[in-house]
Amino acid sequence: EIRDVFEKVKEPQQTQCENCEKNHSTRICQDCCVFLCQECADVHKKWKGFRNHTIIKISHVQTSAKVASLIPQKKKMCMKHPGKKMKIYCETCSELICSDCTMRLHQDHQYDLISDTFPKHKQEILASLEPVKRHLATVEKALQALDKREKEISDQKVATETDIDEQINQLQDSLEKRRAELKGQLDKLTQHKLKSLAAQRDQVKLLHTQLASCLEYVEDSMKTGTQGEILEMKAPVLKHIQDMTAKFKPDTLVSEEEADMLLISDDIPDLNRACCEVADVVEGHVVCDDK
């Protein structure tokens, strides 16, 4: 429940009013935990049964702790047995139940009082975050490596430009056109590399955001959620973490580009012929051929 409200608060423009289902929500009723547009919020306050409800702006709710404060903290009542509080956690079904539930629906299941079983499950949830933390550290190192590689490419571009200038200056004015062509090749190749590197960085940053968001959400929920709420969110959270870690591929974090732009130059027996063939900017290594 906390996660659902938290996601809606993060993207209010994507959340429709839960009353009219037409307008974007801008308010939330703290008593009902219902998202409303301005018009429906005004009507909500006029209804006899809701006159004393507190309606606040969504923009005032920015943290998971504040979101948690919107969720009623009273003990949940069993839907199958009216009047019975759900004080027991069924280990078999991973759900909260009441004492009556243990006599029929969960008779042969493994269950225990929420207060008794909570510490064990809390530790299990916290332990499940370890691979997330490790992956997050790996991603952060990958981002540093990508930043370093970007600088190497930029530095190599400067060094290669110097080689180009030294080569072209030997041929003086007749080779100025070729100089511009070579720099154009270098710029195009460099832009291609940087564009590819930027796209890879965006993917790595997205992965970083997803891992950090998962970590933040679970840790905040562990701090602010009730024991029952944390137990209820355990199964989906563990599945989400399992899915993320299963898809995690460290090899995709390694830079796909190298800072290997170099100038290919040749011997120049004929200056006139060499003006358009003096060199090329390529990746990798220098190749020289007689012409």
C-alpha cells in the first residue's frame, strides 16, 4: 500500500483523480488516502461524512516517510471474519490472517504471531538487499570508469590533433584543405565515440537509479512501515529484487569504446598526389603504406 501511494506521489501528472477519473490529481485525502483533482477535492469536503477529513496538496508529500504518514496505522481487520484483527502471519501463504483463519483456511499451515515472526522476516528482507548494494557499488565504479574513458578519448583527440597539425604544417598551404578534412574525420569519429559512450552511460545511470530507488524504497519502508505492512510487501519486494539481480549483467557496464583515434600517415614521394592522401583518422593503430 505504501509503495502504491509512493509511486503515485512521485508521478502526480500520471495519476488520475480516483473520483472523476478524468483530471490529473493534485490533492490527497489524508483520511481516505484517495487522490483527487481540485474540483473533486472541493466536493469531497462538502459531503457530510467527509467534512472533517484533511485534504493536502500532493506537492507537500515528497518523502516516503510522509507518504507512510498518509496510510492509516490502525490494525487491519480480517475481511473473511468481520471484527477479527489480523495479528498472525501465515508463513505458508505469506499473508496476514486472524485467529479464526487458523482454524479452517490455514489449519495445516505454518503461522506465527506477527510480533514473534517479524524479526526473522525483517532480517531476511535486509539480507536480500546485499546483492543490490553490491551491484550498486559495481555500477558506481563503472560510471567512474566511463567518465575516465571519456576524458581519455578527449585527451587523445587533442593529442591526435597535434599529430595532424605537425604532419600538415610540413606541407604548408597546399595541404590546408586536407588538414580540415582530417579534423573533420577526427571530429566525426570522436562524436560517434562520445555519442555511443553517452548512450551507454545513460543505460548504466538508469540501472543505477533503479538499484538506488529499490534500496531507498525498501530501507525507508523498513523504517516507516508497520510490521504488517512490511510483511505484506515482503513477497513482491523479494521478487522484484530477484528479477533485478537476475537481469544484472556486469559485462554491459564495461566501456564499448576505446580512446584509440590515431593519424595514419604515408611517405610522400609526390607532393601534388599526396595532398589528398596524406593521412586518415582511424581507430586503433597507425598504418603506413608507400604510394
